[in-house]
Amino acid sequence: MSAGGKLYETESGQLFHAGKIAICLVGLPARGKTHLSVSLCRYLTWLGLSCRAFHLGDYRRKWLAGAEMPDDYFFFQDSSYFSSVLSSSNGIVDVSKTTQSLRDKVANDCMSDILGYLSKSGGNGQIVIYDAVNASVSVRRKLHQQFSEAEIQTIFVESICTDEKIIQANVRNVKVSSPDYEGWDAEKAVQDYLKRINAKIPHYEEMNRDRESDLSWVKMINIGERMVVNKGSTGEARSNGHSGNFGSRIVFYLMNLHVKPRTLYFARAGKSEDRSYKSDAPLSLPEGLEYAKKMAEAVMDRRAILRQEAIESGLEPEDRSLTVWVSPRQRTVASAQYLKDAGCIVRRRPQLSAQNPGVYDTLTLAQIKDRYPGEEKKHAENPFLHRFPRAESYHDIAIRLEPVILEIERERNDLIIIAHESVLRVLYGYFLGVESSKIPDLKMPRATVFEVEL
């Protein structure tokens, strides 16, 4: 996804004057690291950064190529970086040479791609997110050294979970989301995943200021419950350094994150008789009210289906409320009336207002082409960035929606957003990773309610 809310760009093409940065995730399995990496990459890309997430598990699956996983593959990694051991009641057991060789190939392949992406001759990326356990101090020191030698700054983001409910929910989710367990019996998948976790727990070394005070890191506890920030002495996250703005943006975004699953719905408002932006016309009767009723019924029916599917798959469905966000426009508020009558909380959000058409308010496409042929040509060349006279561009909408995006990330209930199609295109495009140049062309028909699982 290219930039939606891109703030500015330097001569080098990099943002925030921060240079190349590696964000290395830290944490045991089932602590929400992959969710973190996907969400953070999506947000940083939205800001205009060239960002890519590298998941070590993808490289393991690539090298195995369908072959059976060695039993000792997930044994603990010791100070030799990728040499691994498992402590047991009988002492320390070394992994096989075959497993060690496989590990080295997986790790080296991933690191090669990371460095290649950050190089000018490769992808000329600015940010990488390295998604792996990185369980020990020695592993993290090695990573920091490797990146420093390549003039890449390093920030560690650790996910610690003390809430067993979060861990158990993540473990249960693995059986339906991880490629490792495709086709597996659900209970066997859970037991195998727990085996992986238990192999690492006795040797996991949590990040702390006693041993890693010089490194830059952020510790997230129970994904959003509490956060600890260590600025370090190596320059990566100093508030007065070149990357201070970037580090602050990361911390601010992470403060809004959690891993509780929920569903987003996007729906257009019903029709009104007067299409003028300035008039703020009410819903048309009876078509507008009929649409609002059918839309509410469709959303409620869908939520009931999802709940039943969760029960049938062995998951314990959560009783999440449905919150409704609408723009302050009359027809949008009225479109949520049936949901309000069903007990949903409805909130008016000014940021969800429709795109301001400027001088083209009420004009047809033919009239625009006839009266303003030059502007129409500019718009056709770049419909995302182009701004008609006294109007808003899609880029302007993206900028004003950034606080809304952060609040959506923070929201713990299911959420339906009812707004004009211009606003829905930007929000839907953000969560689906759509290229910004394609956002103005997204089809958002009024007869469809769009759904995104988070």
C-alpha cells in the first residue's frame, strides 16, 4: 500500500530524516507479535514510509517446502545466536546438526532479504519489521550489531503477556490462522503449538534496563495494558535525535493497539433528494428509511452468523457490543436509527464528513468537463492527490482520518461506520492495504455492507 496520509518527504526520498530502521519484535509465541507486525507495517506505510514485514516463519516454511518439521527445531537458541539447546531434567540437549543447518539457512535467507530491501540497489526501503521470537539477550545483541554494521538503526518491540486469557485466545486462534496447521485436527494443532511455547519459556530472557539499557526498545505488556519505553544510548529513539519523531510516532501508535478480535463494517448512508453538499438534506422517503432498515437487519444477521460459526469451530464467542459511528449529516444520522433502536450506541464524528466538492458541488461530470477541462485533466492524472478549487482531495481526507484510524485500532467493540463513499473508500483502502492511487476508484455500492476482520 502506498502512502495515504503521507506527511512529507526529504531529498533522499526517506521520511523523518531517520535513515534506515529495523524494528525487531521480541516475545514468546502466542503473544501477538505477528498481529503487531502487520498492524505496524500497515500504519507506517500509510504515513508514507517504505516499510515491509519479514516473518521468520515464512522462511522456515519455504525451506521445509512441505517436509516434516524436525522435532528439535524449536529448542531454545543460545548465545551462539542460532545454536539451540533444550533444558530438561536430564540436563541440556543439543539439537541435531541437520536442524542447526536448517536454522542457519532460514535465518540467513531472511537476513539477506532484509538487508537487500533496505539497500539502494534492492528495494530502497526505509523500514523493516523483523517478526521472530528473538528470545535471548545474545540474539538481540547480535541483531543490533549486524544492523549497526550496515548503518541501520534498531528498535526492539517486545510483547509480554501475563494475562492467560490473551495467551489462550491466541493459541486457539492458531489452529484456524497459521499455515503450519492447515489440515490439522484442532486439538492436535493446539497441543503442538503449546509444545513450541513450552520449549522456549524456561530460557526466555525479558528485555530490561539492567542488561540492555543501551538499546532502544518498547515493551508492551498485555498488548495495550501497560508500556515501558527505553530510549537507549545508541541514538535510535532519542527524543532529540533525528529519529525522535519517528520513534514517538511508533510509541503513540502502539499505545492504541490491542489484539482483541473484532469486526469492522462499512456502509453508505441512504439517499437524499437534494445532493448538494451545502444543503445537508434528510433521508429521502420512503426509500431512505427502507434502506436504513435493511442495512441494520443485514448487519445484525451477519453478527449472529459469525457468532454461530465461532461456536461450531470450538471457539468461545465474545459478547461484543456493536458501536455505530456516523458523520453529523442528517441522512447519515438517520441511516443509523434502526441500529440505535436495537440498542447500539451511535456516535457522531465530524471527521467522517463527506469530501468537500468545492466549486463542483451539484455539477454533473459532463458539466465539469465542459466548464473546467484543465482541472478535469489534472484530476484524471492523479485522482488521489488532485484537489479541485476550494475542494478536498482524497489525500486531504486521509490526513483528517488519521485520528479516526487510531481510534478504530483502539476500539474493542465491533464497529460499523456509516458515511459518504469518499470517506469509506479511504478507510476501507487503509485496512485492506489498497494502493493510494486506486482508492478513488474503489467501488462502494450502497446495497453492500463491507466487512473487515481485525
